[in-house]
Amino acid sequence: MTIFGKTESSSRTVSHGAAENTLSIISTGTIVSGDVECLGVLRVDGQLNGNVRNARQVILSHEGAITGDISADEVVLGGVVEGAVTAAGRLELQSTAVVNGDITTKSIVVMEGARINGSLRMNELALVGRPEIARETLDARVLNKM
């Protein structure tokens, strides 16, 4: 069967680039238990009991909660996180955010009222969750700046 001139099997194929542009939503009143791996944007308005890995962006609304670790390129938090947060690029903590866990990021914005109960580590490159960047590479970059 064809749809718009493509065979059924080819219309189901999702390229890696298209996956990075997807939006996944866990809406208010929804509870998800289990790890989530997403290449695009994940918005959590409900509750997620599990880890988030490899996301391009994670958005946690002020009504949302995540019990588990978060690893993404960019993270915007307005709700409660019980776990470690790793943002390879940018982390934004809105005034209603509460993080009960350690944070590793390259860049951070903290609005007045946000709470962090854990350690904060800022690196030139957030290495956790980024296996393509070896520790030796970061060490060499740091030594070259001295």
C-alpha cells in the first residue's frame, strides 16, 4: 500500500535528524515508571519515575516531578527533581525548581527562589553522558590554556 507515493515500509522509517526534532510530553496527571531515552525534546508536566538519557532538551514544568537522573544537552527545570542532573550545555532553574541531587553543567541560570540540595560542578564540557569526549581530551585542553 502506498501513502503519498511511498511504500508503507519507507513511510515508517525515521531518520536520526527527524528524531532530534520530536516533542514527547508526559502530561499533567500522568505517571510514567521506567527510563526514557529520547533524542528530541521531552516535556514533563506529570510525574516520571525513571532516568532520562540522551535528550536534546528536557523541560520540567512547575507541576512536574522526576525521580531519577537527567542527562541532556539542555535542561529547563520548574518542578522537583530527585536525582542527578547533567546538562552538557545549559541548565536553567526557574524560581519554582527544587533539585535534590548533584548537578554537572557547562552553563547555569538560577532564578531567585530555586533550591539546590546537592553539589554543583561546572566544567568547560559536561563529560557525564558524553562518552565521545574522553577525559584525556579535557585534560589536554585545560593544560593548553595554562
